[in-house]
Amino acid sequence: MQPADIAIALRRRSPWEAMDLGLSMLQRWWRLVYLPHLIVAALIGAAAFGAAWALGRPWVALLAIWWLKPLNDRVVLHVLSRAVFGERQGTRAVFAQTGQWLRTGLLPYLLFRWWPDMARSFYLPVRQLEGQRYSQARARKSQLGRRVHGYAVWLTLVCMHFELVLYWSLGLGAGLLLPATASEGRDFFESLQTGEVWGWADVMAYAFAVALLEPFYVAAGFALYLNRRSVLEGWDIEVALRRIAERHAAAVAGILILIFTGIGFSPEAAYAQKDPKAEIAEVLKAPEFPHQRDTTEWRWRKPWDLEDREPGKERDLSWLGALGQALADGVRVIFWVAAAALLAYALWWAARLLPRFAGPASEPYRPPESLFGMELAPEKLPADVAAAAAALAAEGKLREALGLLYRGALSDLVHRQGVMLLASHTENEVLGLSPKKAQGYLGQLIDLWRHCAYGRRQPGRAEVDALAQGYRGFVAA
């Protein structure tokens, strides 16, 4: 790579501006870049899909496409590096020089792919274009990465997020185009492991996202690399000087010939044979050396250095120190007053946030007159609820018998057992607040009542008789 052959406007740019230059480069040479890149991506995708299809595991193709990203990067960098330096290669020429972008440390890089390089596109030219290896490559990366390594990492993170967004968008778009029954119950990880249709669709979406966005990532990193080399090695200055020299080569050559010819044949050339020290000493003997010179300059005058003051009398300025001390004391007092006020306000605010231990006295509990639309007053119930419920069941009035048992149980909980039930409570809350020894019977009663009242299911005669017989045990407990 010779800076004089560069085909872009080379100047010092900020890292973000340099990455934007990479996108402009891709926009200019996208036909040269995308055709070989898509061919390589298609070959990688075909091999990955073939291996995954043989194993019946779509995740194998997903992993292979991610693992072989550096191979895509190298063909993109090969095309861009030639185009930047004035050599626009077609697809046939790119594949004819396959060895130049394959034999540049690709195999070791793939072996250590499990340890991702967060600045891969920025450091790739060090190995592929410069041919640096081992310790020399590490030293070169350290030199180039100063002040721009963080920008290269951010480039990787941003491109990674763009890739994920495009990948998920394609997957969700496919889901919108299919019937709802086709995507119902879909599990992403399970589809990648079991070989379902959705798993292969996800792999194809990821392959498309990589093929579309990887050239952007490589181009931005390569432009950042070029800008860093321009800053370190002065490429922009070298290019400017070369172009000036090319434009004025003939004129400069003529001027140089005249200068050197004049120096060789002029009488002044004889002075080059004299001793410089002797000549300087002879010049300094002239009357002009040494000499004096009057100068005028402006200086700050002290505010108390006045012309009308008495000679030998200095003005007393001690009052300035006293004034400054008084101002300092006043500021100190104001500061402490403000600090005390702020502390008092903070304590008052914290006190407001503390829980109130002594709250207002709660009103005494009053049993509700009705619950779930049922009157709970004991005087409105039969003296023997169980016998009355059994009589209603014998007459075939099973719903009325079940409702009477439920009313009696709720009334007994409130008025005899002292359970504080409210009109806002639900059946489950009533069951949770009741004593544990009564929860077995009450759970059966509530469950049968909900099926009857809400589910419109007629209770059985045997179930109602059993609840009527168990009511006396519930009341006696």
C-alpha cells in the first residue's frame, strides 16, 4: 500500500468521522464488494445447512455461520483495500487471488474463535495487509489501538445490535405472514434443537442478516485503521507533498539547476573557503556592535501608586484586610445557617417517611348484616338449621337446603366463633380466615355452593344430606 496511490480524500478525521468514511467507501464500491462476498457467504451457508441437515440440528448451521464470519471479513477487506489504493478488482480477479486473503492467519483465528475479538474489523488489516505475526502483531495492535480501541469496540457492539435487530425483525415478519396456528406454541430454542420448520427459518434469517451487514462492519473498521495510520505516519502530509511535487516537478527542477549553477560560478562562492568564526569576529568589530537602544513599554501601575501622595509616606491599607476578614466571617455564618436549615429540613422529611406507630383508634368490629346476599342474623335462622335443611332436601329443594346450611355456617362464624368477616371478603378469604378445625367442612360446603350458585349445577341429594349431618359437628367444634 502506497499513500500516493490512495483514491480517497485523505485527511485527519475523528474516529466517528472515519467510520462514516468507511460507509461512504462501501456505498461507492458496493458492487465490487457484495458480489464476491455473497458468493463466499452462499458457500458457507450451503455447507453449514448441509451439515445441520445431516445432523437434524439447525443450531449447528447457526453456530457455523457465526464461527466463519472472519472468512467473510477477509474477502470484503481484500476488495476494499485494493479499491482504496486504485485497483478495482472484479469477482474473477478476487477469487484468482484467494491465497492472498486466505493464507493470512485465518486458521489460527478460527481455532480461537471462542474468544471473540471485540475490535476485529479494526485489527484485521494488521494481519491480512501488513502481514504482522505473533509478538510483532501484538505490538502493532497496541500501537494502533491507542486512543481508538474503545471506538472499535463500540463499532462492534453497535453492528452486533443492528444484526440482532434485523435477525429478529425477519423472524417476526415471517411470523406475521403465516397463519396463527402455525406459530402457536412456538419455542425458539426447542425449534433450533429439534429441526422444526421455525428452526430452519431462524437460521436463514440470521444468515441473511450476516450477509447484509458484515461489509458495513468491515468497511467502518478499515476506514478507522486508515485514519489511525494517517495520524501516526503522516500519510496526508506525504500525499500532499507528492501531489505538489508532481504538479511543479519541471519548474522545481529548473529552479534547482539555476540555483546550483549560480552558486558554483558566482564570485560569492569564494567566501565559502573562509573561516566562519573569523568572519563573525571581524563583523563584531564594527562600531554598531555593541550598541544601546531606548525602548518604551507599558506596565501595570499599583492602585495606590499615585503621583499626588506625599514623598516617603505610604498609604495605610490595613482596612482592606479587615474588610476581607469581615466578608469571610459573614459568608461562613451564612453557610452554617444554610447547612443547619438543610439538615433540619432533611430530618423533618425523614420523620414524615417513618411509619406511624400510634395511629388513630380503629372502630369496633360490627358483624355485617348480610354476606354474599345472605342474611346472617341468628334470629332469622331456624332453631335447628341441620334439621330444617334435611327437611328441605327431602322435599326436593336441594338448592334452598344448601343455601340454608351456608347461611347458618357464615352466621356461626361471625356471631359465635368471632371471625371478623366483612362484606368485601370472597369465599376463598372466608375459608382462609375460618379456624383450621372448621376448614374441612366449610371447604366442602363452599365448593358445592359455588358449583350450584355460579355453575348452575344442581347438587346431589346425598351430598346435601351429608352436609346437613356434618353441620352439627361444625357448630359443636
